[in-house]
Amino acid sequence: MKLNIQDTFNKELPADPNKNNIRRKVFEACYSYVTPRIPSNPKLIHVADEVAELLELERETNTDEFLHMFTGKSVYPKTSPYAMCYGGHQFGHWAGQLGDGRAINLAEIKANGQRWALQLKGAGATPYSRTADGLAVLRSSIREHLCSEAMHYLGVPTTRSLSLALTGDEVLRDMLYDGNQAYEKGAVVCRVAPSFVRFGNFQIFAARKDHKNLKNLADYTIRNYHKDINALDGKEKYIAFFQKVVDASLDMVIHWQRVGFVHGVMNTDNMSILGLTIDYGPYGWLEGYDPNWTPNTTDREHHRYAFGNQPGIVLWNLVQLANALYPLIEEAKPLEAILDGYQTNFDQKYVEMMAQKLGLAEINKDVEQLIEDVEQNLQLTETDMTIFYRELPRVQKKNTPQEAFQKIHKAFYKPLELAGSVTDAWTTWLTKYLKLLQTETDRDETRKFKMYEVNPKFVLRNYMAQLAIDAANKGNYEIINELYEVLKRPYNEQPEYEKWYAKRPEWARHKVGCSMLSCSS
Ligand code: AMP
Ligand code: MG
């Protein structure tokens, strides 16, 4: 297996001189060298073929070299794997040093003219593992592998996942944090992204007043990922950099809101500096539309990271990043102006996105009102977000509100609750919607196909991932393969996979893994 190794992070930035893999605080360094743990009996479960192609590895996936490299059994010649040092705000509180506790960066490569960092998740402890073991279990690894790829095909900026493998080792977990520990199968995924740098990588240096390394890291990121602003001088460069991060993060969260994705743990250490969705933990997909919903049981009380809060949390996280970058700029005004811009741009982009979901090309006050109203109506009785937006395109200009209502019927979980005020509210909404549709120039068929392009038919519903996990725990990987294939074309009809276009089954309503997830992974 021949890789075009082009390391930058561990070549251009300062390393921790201590090479002992002992948990500790690491100062004045961006990373520590660490060797992945050797798995006892590694076995590949799934390889994302398109990621393999992206990396020019498509002819290697059946080789021992591939298996060994992407499970940590062997280290590629002349590479120096490492774990990054970063800090972060967890649930609103500064947590100090966190770092790659169970992620080990293998190398950066160039393939097809692009740079990719390769990172194993679950390949053993690092100096940043704190009190944990550095390992990952099969269930969370399946969730990360499938969802990274599903998000990519939905058009959402995300880290990718090359491979999912069993380590052959057992991992002890208290899945529900209720004192019941049990052994689970250990697994490793190989994540792939242009960079895995997070807001927290900057924050740790700012918190420690290590402005030299703060600047090192900012210069590194700009030089390698934002060449277009690299020539700017002094603080202008860092202001432009902050603007880039703000724009990318905004774009990411608009996509999350569009597809109904709830990240679940939007701590600043889980915010990518490139605006990629990163760290798939207790994430979930909205089924019944509820802005207050979060899958994360740790957040059950405060709902800090609930669906409807995500855009505001991105802003909160950006404020923390602005604070971290401040020493390089020493002027609050330009940073504040950019943060104010986030709010204005968000409002505009959100309306544009929602109008697209509704199939309305023109935006005016009526459309804005219609968007607010649809979000209210979707909460009147449990209504499936994905199905609602996927069925709405079937409404035709000539329909009566009653006919239109029939067309979205499939989205409702409790048809008995539709009587009376719920039906009235939808009839009122559909009356206004039909009136606006009639002012649109597109014909019904054209509008329908445009709407299909932004309203997915297939998302990785929480219970779908759980079915894949339950089967995989018994050694059957067919559902993983099938879901991977369906989710590659989420906007296509794919009638052969119609069974995955369905409301959450009743058994999954309160089942662990389907409606509730802990951070235990
Ligand atoms: P998270 O919010 O799940 O992304 O994780 C927060 C921090 O805990 C990060 O520094 C992770 O690297 C670390 N962490 C999470 N799980 C483990 C684990 N099993 N072993 C070591 N570190 C972990
Ligand atoms: Mg994390």
C-alpha cells in the first residue's frame, strides 16, 4: 500500500517532548506522539468505498496492510502518529485540557490533489485520556461510521469515515450511567478530514496565555487551509480567519436544521475549525418535530443542545473562539461586528433554506409568516419532520386545502389527534400555502423535484442505527451494508428501500439507543 504522506500538523507545530504515554497536562505543545494500541484480533466490518477512492485506496481495502494500518496493528513507515492537545467548554463551563483522549492521528496524505488527515478513533489511551480508557465500543462506532457518510451524502459538511473494524478486544461500559457495567465489543473507525483542529485547540493556548503557540496554530491553519488570506498582515489576517470560521459554522448549522440533525454535545471541543460536523456521539434525528428535543440523556434537564438551540449554541461557541483569538487581534470591535453578522446572516439564510424546503422561490413577509406557522403546526400533534417535508412536494396548485391535507397525512403519528383544532390549523396553513404556490412560476412537477433536492427521503433514524447495532452485536452486518447503500442517495426515491421511509416504529419510542443516548461510547 503506497500512501503519499504529506504531514503538516506534526511537522510545522511544536510537539510535546515527553514521549511517554502517561496521562498528564501538556504545555506549550500542539500534540503528543503516541502509538496506537495493538488490537488482539482486528476484523474489518465495513469500508466506505467512496472514501477509499477519495484516498486512492480502493484497490487496497482487502489487503492485510489496510486492515493493520486502519486498526492500529501497524504504523505506516516513516509516520509519527500523535494525539492533539485541546481544551473546551463543556455544557457551558470551561473544562481545561481535554485533548484527543481516544483519537490518534495517523498521518496526513495527499490523494487526488487533496489533503486528508487520517485518524483512528478508539485505538487506545493517550496522554489526554484523563480517567477513561481510550477505547470505543461497536455501537458508537457503527453510529459514527454510518452517520458521517450519511451526512456527507445529504450535503452537510462533515468529517468522513473510511472504515469500521472490530478490535477483537472487550470494552467495559456503563451504557446508561446507572451502575450496571458490562463488556461490549471494541471497535475502531478511521475518520478522514482535511483537518481535525477544533475551537478548543485555540482555546487551550488562550486559557494558558501561551500567545506564541496561539499564533503558531492560527498561522498554521491559515497557511494550510485558507491560502487566500495568508498574505494579509497582522490582525487583519486573524480577523479574516475568524470570519471564515463564522461563515463555515453558520453554513453547517443551517444544514443541520434543514435535515433535522441534532448533534447532542456541541461543546467547543466538538466544534471543527473548518465548520465540519465532528464527533458523532449521542446525536439523533428529529422524528416527531420538536425544537426542544435532544437525544442526549446528560442534557435531559437543561436541553442546552436541543434541536432549536443549535444555531444559538454555534454563536455561543463562536464567542468563545473570538475570546480565544482576541490576543492576536487586541480589538473587540471587529470581532463583535462579525458575531453580529452571524445573527443577521443566520436569519436571512434560515428563511432562504426554509423557503426552499417549502418550494417557494420568492421570499416576502407572507412567506416568513408561513415558515413561522409551519413550525408551530408541526408541534400540534406528533408529526414526522422528514416525512412531512418529503410528502409536501406532492401538493399541487389546483388542490383544495383538504386534498393537500390528505397528501401530508403519512407524517402524523396519531391520526386520532387530527380532529378539530389540529385539522383547522393545518387547513388554515394550507390555504395560505396554496395561495402562495399559485403565485409561483414553476409548474408543480418542477417545484416537486426542486423540493426533493433539499428534503431528504432517507435519514439515519435513531432506530435504524439501533437495528444495525443489534444485528452487528450478533455478528450480522447486513443492515450496516444496506443502510450505507440507502443513505448514499438520500434524495432519490429508491423504491426498493421503501421500508426505511417510515415513521419511527412504536417499539423504538422509549428504547435506549433510539430515543435516549448517553455519552457512554
Ligand atoms: P466528547 O465530548 O465525547 O467528544 O469527549 C470529551 C473528551 O473526552 C475528549 O477529550 C475525548 O477525547 C475524551 N474521551 C471521550 N471518551 C473517551 C474514552 N473512552 N477514553 C478516553 N478519552 C475519552
Ligand atoms: Mg469530542
